[in-house]
Amino acid sequence: MPNTIGHLFRVTTFGESHGPAVGCVIDGCPSRVPLTEEIVQLELDRRRPGQSRIVTQRQEQDRVEILSGVWEGQTLGTPIAMLVRNQDTRSRDYDELRDKFRPSHADYTYQAKYGIRAWQGGGRASARETVGRVAAGAVAKHWLRLAFGIEIVAYVSSVGAIEAAVDPSTVTVPEVDENIVRCPDVAVAQKMLDLIESVRKEGDSIGGTVGCVVRGVPSGWGEPVFDKLEADLAKGLLSLPASKGFEVGSGFSGSRMLGSEHNDAFRSNGEGGVLTPTNSSGGIQGGISNGMPVLMRVAFKPVATIMREQDTVTTGHEDTTIKGRGRHDPCVLPRAVPMVEAMTALVLADHALRQMTARWGPETGPPVKEV
Amino acid sequence: MPNTIGHLFRVTTFGESHGPAVGCVIDGCPSRVPLTEEIVQLELDRRRPGQSRIVTQRQEQDRVEILSGVWEGQTLGTPIAMLVRNQDTRSRDYDELRDKFRPSHADYTYQAKYGIRAWQGGGRASARETVGRVAAGAVAKHWLRLAFGIEIVAYVSSVGAIEAAVDPSTVTVPEVDENIVRCPDVAVAQKMLDLIESVRKEGDSIGGTVGCVVRGVPSGWGEPVFDKLEADLAKGLLSLPASKGFEVGSGFSGSRMLGSEHNDAFRSNGEGGVLTPTNSSGGIQGGISNGMPVLMRVAFKPVATIMREQDTVTTGHEDTTIKGRGRHDPCVLPRAVPMVEAMTALVLADHALRQMTARWGPETGPPVKEV
Amino acid sequence: MPNTIGHLFRVTTFGESHGPAVGCVIDGCPSRVPLTEEIVQLELDRRRPGQSRIVTQRQEQDRVEILSGVWEGQTLGTPIAMLVRNQDTRSRDYDELRDKFRPSHADYTYQAKYGIRAWQGGGRASARETVGRVAAGAVAKHWLRLAFGIEIVAYVSSVGAIEAAVDPSTVTVPEVDENIVRCPDVAVAQKMLDLIESVRKEGDSIGGTVGCVVRGVPSGWGEPVFDKLEADLAKGLLSLPASKGFEVGSGFSGSRMLGSEHNDAFRSNGEGGVLTPTNSSGGIQGGISNGMPVLMRVAFKPVATIMREQDTVTTGHEDTTIKGRGRHDPCVLPRAVPMVEAMTALVLADHALRQMTARWGPETGPPVKEV
Amino acid sequence: MPNTIGHLFRVTTFGESHGPAVGCVIDGCPSRVPLTEEIVQLELDRRRPGQSRIVTQRQEQDRVEILSGVWEGQTLGTPIAMLVRNQDTRSRDYDELRDKFRPSHADYTYQAKYGIRAWQGGGRASARETVGRVAAGAVAKHWLRLAFGIEIVAYVSSVGAIEAAVDPSTVTVPEVDENIVRCPDVAVAQKMLDLIESVRKEGDSIGGTVGCVVRGVPSGWGEPVFDKLEADLAKGLLSLPASKGFEVGSGFSGSRMLGSEHNDAFRSNGEGGVLTPTNSSGGIQGGISNGMPVLMRVAFKPVATIMREQDTVTTGHEDTTIKGRGRHDPCVLPRAVPMVEAMTALVLADHALRQMTARWGPETGPPVKEV
């Protein structure tokens, strides 16, 4: 559904960038999960613009208010509605957009779809919509950690052609957040920063990739056929603004491998379970988690808003030019990190609940998770 | 939902590889679409194993029977159930699988999920499940062509490290089907064929990529936020067996570009509409089609079944080895081509119907599609 | 889904009676529908408590704020979030409820389901939840009137054993709202009022029925099989608090009739269409509207809160007694009228959109509605 | 969705009365439920026409074939597809229907909706569609009994004005099936039989009601707000052909009661739990089961096909007459009994699975069901 994701842990987001508010409703969060506004605020602060000189300087407070579903510090099992008021909407910056479509933005396509668009600042297509995702993702991430010990860590893995070396088996969120690029490879992070700075000075923008690892996913999550775990993750991550590609495990490099190189042998883990010494599968086989870390990578294109004159058309489809103005993000990657974690958490929380209903039998009682 | 895809054009598939039958039910196909079994059979024949020496030699007739929803050569608007009986199930080849998990197959994860598995030949995780997808996709593709003039063309774009040069603006299905590799770059196709042959002789397998172009999608299809057109396409394509990555438009290469290189300028098309001379966006902006060709690429890993001894564990989690036997596909790519087209068609048919309900207004009457 | 209704016109409500706010999100409302807060406020005012001496005296302002999805007086096609802050929450009245379950309320069952409950004033089970339904229903009703000329009129058809005589082919909303019982049979309305007053004085409550007619539904709405129009209406109306029964057309009285009495003969309407001189079918045949008025009736039980001592148990399951205190509704019927209209509108708006995708064919172009 | 019911235990039915087959696909049945074709066949035999002189004499074998999802006598967790071939389709009886709409049938409305209809024998609107429901319901009922000890018993509670006296706390399926009317009040059953016989001789038909009790539903099933347990049951039962009304607990009679009469006091059950000595609530409070028996009643109109001449219109909307011919059911009630049980089972199985995901908390581990 257009603005809802999830089958059991369902999240609906709402809001335009220059309307009164943005937010979300979570329906299906289990009851009795300890929850406070602070837990959500922490993730919103990571997403917030204006945190450093390399991201957009829009000053937004982004204070979240929980409107329902939480009572005396615990979830009730009822919908959790969360609200963030919009502020700092300098809409004069946008006057030109009334009559022109910005290249590689969604202005033209929204007009084509709906016959109307909120032309200031992107409206619903603005990255500001991700406030609702990150708020909901904070709840999902929190519950996954409490209930299953799951750790989700995303990080900037490349900016332009600069690639970082990151060990997904050990990387932590504090390591990622240590620098403003959110790249845990410190030496490379400085090079990325230099590149972003130089791009910004030229009024241009640059793309990159975000890696993400999830440690602690039990085996058995994900559904065969259409709702494969990697399929739902791909959908969640390609629904983020500016994303253009997704890989799980070996990804595109796997397409160049032989089966004998690619296959992940199983070995006993010495504790009654199994493991795979290699992880080309990225923790998912046949659409279902196998207990190994889930490994993903997402490609983001360069931000469409640049401070240069570009060819475009008017809303009447006549040729003209346009030039970006105001504040802009030369590189969306650092702020994409909490968004990638949020979407990953939403998909996993949904599959965690789904797996509770997969098995039954008169001899077995309620669902169990061991193989 | 596990075995259903689509919100308005909904397809449910069913069947295990070694059970009585596989098939699908389409719910939501509009009424009065001309439809016969031959239209569906044509696509099933393209998917069928045993077509050439480089794909699995399993002989399957795969004759489809339409059980409902079609009457006097037209769809009724009611569910279209389609059935293909299983045959040629040499299950003795599979006896070893009762007690061992095959590396990089779904044996272990199905057991982890359900506590039971149909261990002969992959069961529900077998590529045979795609019969239902291809049958349903044939109906979707047929309707998209009749109603909108849409052309969907997939082709093998690489095998291992061998890359083809294909022009998505002109490539046709007959060009693709002309050779058994389904690569329309004829010179490169021969090299791919040689590589696959040599891999097969060594009992190994090899991965590759499938490109796909869709020409004729009107602007306005796709939903903002979660059900972005590229997000739903990514999900559909990553739900195919053995797929590991997905790109739209510039994809991962877009992550290495500057905004000034990547942006697609708008120009008047001289007929009252617009076009973009470049197409980094791959025909989708802000999750919504812009009228330009939709461009995608999907990575497939090498087939997991190889004729070599590999380390694995027993179902009791003790170390052992296993060796593939019987028939196998050294390269899934040629047969993946109709599957990619089918999934693309299913996603587009769903969004075609969705778009019919996007707009309204007392002055406008029923939905219109012009900008 | 628990807190969402509708497949294309989807409404999610949120909020507890004693939390910060209640509200809703509409996803799927077509774009370009003229919409203002006043249109919604009008219906909320009809639902509001404290309007007359026979309904609860809680003073609530219930001012709605539209947070998103509307721009310059028109819908954008994006989610419409609406918010109503809670006020006047005298929670001391509720202290006893911490430790006791009220008879025929949802206290016990929420505790059984979730292991936690917001024990002040019913929480999510409070009739206050219907604020979100009525707000969303106002938008649906407004659009159905603008786009199709549909009129939805609900009215109190009985209180206790007192039955009104109402002509569904002519009754109007102003006639209904003329008296505080919302019964358009003026003579009977006074008797109802007297009964409610006498019940109130005894600290008791009384049930009744609400009739509802919808005029102007085109033929062809509703789906065969599970989503029959009457099935979805039944679900919508039985999801209202305190409802215990639903009838369409002849209803239970139809079960006592012969086929020769019950059948609705078709006749030409003299303008190229058809009509049925009788309407036992209640405007729906085989789950699909036939163009005649849709006729329904809903039974509501007496309000569970009464000012008398009743047997109950503690939360520890020990026998005790409880007595209602504070303000209460001796008869929910007058306030149920706008709720019944709202739920009817939500179901019809959903099916209006669904019908836009039911038909197609190369010769027919987009969906048409004529037989 | 039109032809699918359920959120977690999802059933899709397919098939026209005069096409090749009818059937269903169950998606979401837990794995490891013992299942055979015999279990399903038993319920299909109860539904089958031609069982006695008071129901239609169409001879149908209705042998079910399970196509998938079951392996070595247990469910796999994958879709269970079931097929019943159509036979005995005397379509010459139907030639007149090509050009005329039968009164109070779905001929006209299907034509209005789809612009096409399978005019022989009702097509999708035929009661034959319920084969798929009953087959799926058999699986649900079987699992509910094995896993929770739930008993579902439906029975004919009235035919025309003749009402039976049935004790829902004790009535059993064998008692119901003992006579061909399926009314467990033996004395009254004979009167019903006489009435049906006399109606049949006059070429007419007669309506009635079916009562249904469910014993053993744990407390906590059902969702607040839209998916209340009684709302989903109402939808399920009003989706049956010919149903016109639904009641839960006190139903319409509750609308004539005082709160002091209607409320169900709670009492300790002496074993740590609670009970209510009365059951006006019909086992559901606030949309959630309270552990008491669920009590329902469904009204069915008289069958529309009668052996008399009736006014109607041609497909060109001109006045004419029509007279039923061939075999017909003078009273649908006895065959409605297994259909009511099937729909009840489908709704309950869905809510059984939903409840598994309602609660969580770091201190509680997986969901528990005790209060």
C-alpha cells in the first residue's frame, strides 16, 4: 500500500515537507514493550539535517510527540501515533518551482500521477518524509534488540569512487557515528570528507553506497516465494529517496562467480547448531534467514538539487532552465545511514512477528524456533 | 503475503516440485480481456527446462489448464486459476537429501522455519515454483500490451565476466530468443555459450545478470513512499530464486557519479509532452514512472547444485559431505529471462490498475492520464 | 487489519480516550477533491458528546486539525492525517477501574489479549475512538456526494420496544437532526425521549436500532464472494461499539418469507435502465449493488455503564461489586447515527474506487459504468 | 480482497459453476498439522447437493484433490491448493438465461459490474462457489479442534416462522446431522420438513435462520476497532449466498433491553479464571473473546429460483417474464449449516494466528494467553 509497509508490524507515514507536520502510525507493535519518546528522539537526532557542515543546513528541531499506544512507559498493543511538527519552511526559496519541474526530482511525476502537487520543497517526495520512517524504525529496532538481541549497523561504504574497508562482523554504531561522514574506516572517511567538500564548493553533489549488517537474526525468518526476506528488504531500501540499487550477500559480484566459489558450506558450530564459514548468501537462503549475519548494500544516486543551471521544462512543457538555490545536501549518504537502519528494522520486525505463526502441531504446542 | 503478490492484480502461486501440481490463481484481472491457454502456454514453453543443451534436461510437458475465470475466450473478472501437473519426478535421485542439507539451497532454512520440509528436489523452493509466476505473468504481459501497448524485453546481459552490449531502446523478444543463451549480442552470446559449456563439463555452475527494458509505460504509475515503482520491481525480481542484486537506471554506477552528470534534463518532445535525453533515472522519478523506458538489471548467483563433493551437515547438525547428482542447470540465466519478464509484468499490471484510482474531482470525471 | 479498514480507501484510526489525542490517517483518497477542516468539523460536531440532555455531558471541543494531504483546499492524493486533542479527562472518576473489570465492557478482554490495559475510561475501547472514524467518514461522504451524488441518511429507528415509521426513499439528514433523538418520526421521537429520560433517572440504559439508507449508489459496486458489499457493510457497522446485529434489505424478516413474496421483479425504468418495484434485496444482489437504495439496520445494545451496583471480579479474579459513577450515556443511539453514516461512507468509498478497475478491454477503453 | 479472506490464515476460492472446476488455496496454515483428503471430503459430503429429497437433486461427486502443501500426511506450511472438478452440468436448462436476468439473482449485477457474465447456472455467483469455502473451512475446523479443542456447531434454528429450541451449551454435530433438516429439536424438525415439502410442491421456496455456537475459544481473540471478532464473523457469514442478517449474543433482541438486564456480570469460576453466568455478549466484549461460548445467528432469504412465472427484463432492459426450470433447492438451510461452520472456522483460525503476535516483552518471552 502506498504509504503503509508491513503485514503484521505495519507502519503508515504521512506528511508533506511544507505542511503542518510529518509523522507515522505503527499498528501491530506487540504490547508491553518498554517505550519512551527519548528512544525515538535519539534516532531522529541522527537523521536530522544541520548536524554538520556536509549536510543540509536546514535547522529543524524535529521533536517527536507520541500521541497514543504507550501508557506508563509500555506499549499497549494499540496504534502508536507519532508526530513531528514542521518548522523553518522558507517557502520563498521555492517560488520558481510553481512553474518549472526540477530535473531528476519528482515534481513532474507527481503532477503526472495526481494532476496536482505541493510544489514547495518536494512536498511528500521530500526526504523529510523519512522522519516518520525513522521514528517507526526506532521502535522496531528497540524491540528487536530487547526481544532477540538483534544489532543493526549501517555505515557509509563508498562516496563516489572512494571505497571503505569495513568488517561487518564487528562494526558498531558508535564507530559509525564517530565521524560526520558515518564511515567507520577512519582513514577513508577523511578522503570522503574532502571529496564531499570539494563537490559542495562546486555546487555539485555526489552519490555513494551504504552497507548494512544485521547480527543476531534467528534462522527461520522470511517467507518463501514472494515475501522472501531479501525481497522485502530490497523493497524497503529501494523505497528510500535516491536509492538506485540493492545487493544482498555476494550481490552483483556473485554473478561473476562459479558455484564452487560461491556456495556456503555448512559446518557444525560445536554447540548443536550450524554455521557457514563463508557468507556469500548474506545470511538468507531460499528467502529465509539461516542464522548468519544479514549483509546488504544500497546504492544512492547524487542528490538532484545542484547549484547549477540545468535544462528543464515549464509545467506547460516548454523548454527553459532552472538553477538550485537555498540550502542543499551535497551528499545524502551520512543521513541515509539511520534511514537504512530504520527500513531494515521495519522489515525484520514484521518478519519476526510472522514467524510466530509459522508452525503448529498437536504435539508441539506454540511455535518454537529451534531447528 | 508469503505466496501472493500484488494489491489489485493479485497472484497466488502454489505447488511443490514433487507434489501433484503447480499453478496459480490471479484475482483482480479486469474483465473482457481476450485470453486463451495458448497465450499462457507460449510463455511456459520459454521457461520450460530441456529446451537446449545448456539448461537442465528434465523433460516436462508443462501443459497449462485454465480452470476458471475465462469464458468464451474472455476474462470474466473472476479468479483465473491455472494448473500444470508435475511429471518426470525421479525422486530416487533425492534420497540422500532426506538426511543432509545441500549447501546454499533452502533445505536448512525451510527446516528451521517450518520444522518439516518436502526434501525431494527442493519442494516449494524449487525453481519449478516459477511455473505459476510465468503463467500469471503471461496474462499480465498480454493485457499490458493490449491495453497500453507496453513491451517488456528481458535478456542475458552477462554470464560470469562476459558482458553483452545491448541497446534497450531497440532490443526485441525475437532477437533475444534467437539463440539459446538469450543474449541479443550475437558475438558475445557465442562466448557465453562456450563458457557455460566449459563450466558444465567441470560439474560447476556460473552466475550472470539479466537486463530488462519496459517501453511504453505511461507517466504516473507507481506510488510515492513505500510502494515506489522501483521498490515493487525490486521486490518482485529479488523474489526470484538465485537473485542477489537489483539495479534501476544508473544503479550502482550512479553511486559514483556527480549530480551534474547524473541528472536527466527535461525537454519538450515537440508533441506537447516531455522527454529526457538521458535516462539515469531508468524511467522512474520519486517512485513514479516518467514516460521514459524503465531500465533494470538483476544479478543471479551461480546455481547451488554442482556435481562436486562439498562440505555440509546432516539434519542432526553433524559434519559430512554431499555431491550433486542427476540433471542440473549449469547456468540459470537463459531460463531466468522469461521469469524476469513475468515478474516485471505482474508488478506493472498491479500499478496500472492502481493508477486508475489516483485522481478524481467533480470537474474532471474519471481518471485521466495526461499531465 | 486491526486498526485499518479499506482496500483502496484505507483508514487507520489511533488514540486512547485518556491519552494525548485521537485521530486518523486516510490513505488512498483520490487527488483534487475539494476539502476543508470545516467539512470534517461538521460531522464531528454531530458526533460530539454534550449536545443534549440525553447524551453524555462530557464537554469536548473536538476541534479537528488536518495535518497533511490537503493543499490550497484540495486533496493531494497523499495521506490525510487528522488530529483531535483530548481534553476534559477527569481520570479520578476511574480509579476503581484499576482493580476491577466493568461488566460487559472491554476491560477484561483487553487485559486477556494484551496483558496490559489503559484502565482509565476505556482507553482504546472507548467510544471516543470513533472520532477518527467520523472524521474519515466525513471525507468519504463528501467525496461520494461530489463525485456520484450519493446521499447517506441514518436515523434512530427504535429505542427499546418503541419503533419509528420512516420512509427510506425520502428521509433527509435535516429531518433526522431536527430533534435530539435523531428520529425523523416526530411523534415517536417524543416517546423515545420520554423513555430515555425515565431510564436515565433510574441510572439504567436502553438499546435500540439505527436504520440507514443510501440513495444513488450506481449498479456494479461490491465484489463477489468474500467482499460482497453487504459483507463489508456488516463488518464496518458491527465494528462500531455496542452493535450486536446487522440486517440488509429484508433481513431477519426475509427468513420468514416465501420466495414468491421475497423476489424483486425487474422492470424497465423507461429510460433505458431497470428498477425493481420492491426492494427486499436492499439494493444488493449477489454482493453487488443493483442501483436501488441500499437499506440497512443495526442493533445496538444498552450502554454497559449504569449507575447501579453490579457483580463483577477484581483483576485478581475474585468476586466483588462495582457501581458506575460520573457521566454516562443512557442511550447511545442519537450519537450512533453519525457513526453509522461514517462507516457506511468508508465502505462505499472503498468500493467506488475498486469498481474503477473491474473492467477492461481493447475495445472499451477505461472502465465504464453503464450496463 | 474479492476472492480472498483472512489476514494470516488466508483462503482464496476460484471457479464458476459451469467451468472446469472449483477449488481454493489456503496460504498461512501452520506447518505440521496432520491432514488428509478424507478430513476435507467429510465436510464436502455434508455440503453436497442431492443428499435428501428436500435439497437440490443435482448429482455431484465433489471429490476433492489436494494439489500441494501436504506431504506424508502433514501440512508443510506452504499453500494448500484443493480442487473439485465440475460434473453434471446440464447447461441446456440455462439457455433462457442468456437473454434474461433472473429476479433476485446476481445475473444483472454481474453484468453491470463486469460487462460480461457466465450466464449458465450462476457462474461465480452459484452456491457451487462454496465448495472452496467448505474445503478450506474443513482444514481450519480440524486445526482449531486439534490445537485448541474448539467445537463449532451450526444448526437450523428456524424455517419460515417455525422456530426450534436448541441449547447451545450442549448441542453437537451428530445431533444436528441426525435428520435431513439439520435441526436438533427433533419435534420441530418434522414440522420444518412438512413445511419445506409443501413449499416445494408449490414450486416456491422458504427462508430461515441458522444458529451457531463455538465452544472453547480462549479469551483474547479478536482485534479492537475494525477487525473486532464479531465484525469479522459478520463479514464471513454475510458473504454466504442468500444471507441477509447477522446477530451475535443478544442481537436484535438486545436492542430492546435495559442495561441492567443485558449486562453480563463477571464471577470467579473457582479455578482461577472468570465466567459470566449470563451471555448476552455472545462470548465477545469490545471485539475480543472472553472465554464464554460464541453465539451467532444468520438469516437466509428464500432461494431466488422458484418454479413460477415472474416479471423480469431482458438483457436489453425490456420487460418480459421468466419461469424457473430444472432442479432447485426449496430451502437452502440444511446445506447452509456446513457453510456457516466453515466460515466461522476460517475467521477463528485467522484470529488464532493473529493472537500469537499480540504480546511481547523482555520479561515475558513469547506470547502467553493467560490473563
